[in-house]
Amino acid sequence: DVKVTQSSRYLVKRTGEKVFLECVQDMDHENMFWYRQDPGLGLRLIYFSYDVKMKEKGDIPEGYSVSREKKERFSLILESASTNQTSMYLCASRFDRDRRVEAFFGQGTRLTVV
Amino acid sequence: QKEVEQNSGPLSVPEGAIASLNCTYSDRGSQSFFWYRQYSGKSPELIMFIYSNGDKEDGRFTAQLNKASQYVSLLIRDSQPSDSATYLCAVNGEVYSGGGADGLTFGKGTHLIIQP
């Protein structure tokens, strides 16, 4: 019954490393999203995509990039990891049209940058 | 910058009572509104969405929307201990002409505790 799968549950990376977080959905949703969740700050939108090869910046895109080469896969890239990017990263996909909604989050990736 | 405000709680409600969770939003152009439930250590789970002013009921849950007041609420009837969680209000903005959707802006959540 898995709908949105993130490649790793836990990751530990070193400062300056390039980090790839992968997300795959099996519902044929057009829209996919990357959020980070931090205590006291809540969920914040990093990037989203509404179609293959399309991407839009969210509220906190600095230090991140994304890739959507296939409809089912949306990757988040930390170009040069820094300690302030230590966080829980959540991928989501959503269908939202004609007042019908399907929306799911992945299980999350807890990233620690040391 | 769109803002979504929620009281962080904790909101403590006796079992069997009605839990009332509130949310206000700043973007008057917001078109759709969502309630997510998040258990500790888990990902958020969509439980309700609403587009039109008024009430929408689904089982023990009722979402209420008042666009004029920029206010959305979630009522949980016959509260159960399993309802204890953090409830996140989320708001969507414009819908792109291509059929895509804006990313949701989330509130920081209200921590609800149902006392047995």
C-alpha cells in the first residue's frame, strides 16, 4: 500500500558533501513537493513540481535544487551540505483538481549534517 | 509571504467531548484548505479538505470555512485517545492554468491531547 517512498530513512553527511534525496510515487500524480520540518518552525516548502522537468521555488529554496526527469520521481539535491540543513525532509505528492484531492507524504528522511 | 496561524497548544480535551481546532490565514486569495494529522515520529496524513464556505462533514470530523473572516476550523466529535496528535492546517493559493497546484503553506500545528 506504499504510495510515496523516500530512499532513505536516516542519513548522515559531512559538511560540503553533495546530497541526493530521492522520492518516488506510484499514483501517477502530477504534483510533487519537498518540505523540511523543524521544531518550532513547522513544515516549510522548499521546491515543488507540477509536471516533468517543471519546478518552482517554494519558501526556502536557497542551498537546494531539484530534478524531475520522470513523473514518478522527484529528487532534492543539497549542492553543498551545511549544518543548518540538518532536518527532517518530507516528500509529498498530490492530485488536486475538480475538488477531488489525493495527497500523501513519504515516511521522511532525517538528515544530519556533521 | 503567506501565513497560516494556529494555536500551538497543547489543547487538552476529555474523551468523548468535541475538540475544536482553529486556523487563520493571511492570503485572501487562498482557494483550498486542508487539515492534516501528524502522530509523533510519523508523517502528516490528510484527513479533511474544504473549498467552499460552510461546513463539510466526514465521519467524526467537520471542517468549517469562513473566507470572509479568513478562518478555518476542524471539529472532532466523540474524541478518542487515538485522536491525540498534532493537527496541521494548510492552505493552497493559486491554481496554475496548466492544472498544477501551488505548494501548500502549513501552520505550525496544534498539539491535541485527549484525556481518557
